[in-house]
Amino acid sequence: MQIIGDFYRITSIDDNSPFWDLELLKTIKSKTNPRQEFINVGYGMPLESAIKRIINFAIANKHDTLSLSEYLIQFKKEKECIMKKIE
């Protein structure tokens, strides 16, 4: 089974397993052919851990620097957005 979002793919490692592999869409910088590819960033992780990594990736792509309170606000917003897409 796969869960696919705009910039992530979560793939179940087995039909009966609670563990997932996570791929994130990253930009590969090259002089001749810059492109975007899904890169595997986590193997065999619980779904909740994969979601946390997706949220952190989304925040990092939008902001270079945040205070702790700003980060927590952004984390909550991103989590709500992703959870709505999963449901």
C-alpha cells in the first residue's frame, strides 16, 4: 500500500506490517540537468514517525529560520493539513 502526497510517498513494507518506508521529493542540483526526485529518507518506521518527518520537511522548505514558538505553530498547521489529506 502507498500513501502519496504532493512531496512525499509512504509505502507499507508489508501488507501485515505497521512499518513504512518514506520518500521525500528533493531537488537534485546538477549543472546539466537539475531535477526533482523522490529520495528514500527512512526505512521501516512507524506511520507517526513518517508523518513527523514529512511535517519537518515541509517546514524546512518554507522557512530558513524560526523561533521555537513559530516552529510549534507551523508544526501544528502542517500536521492538520497533512492529516486532513490522509483522512
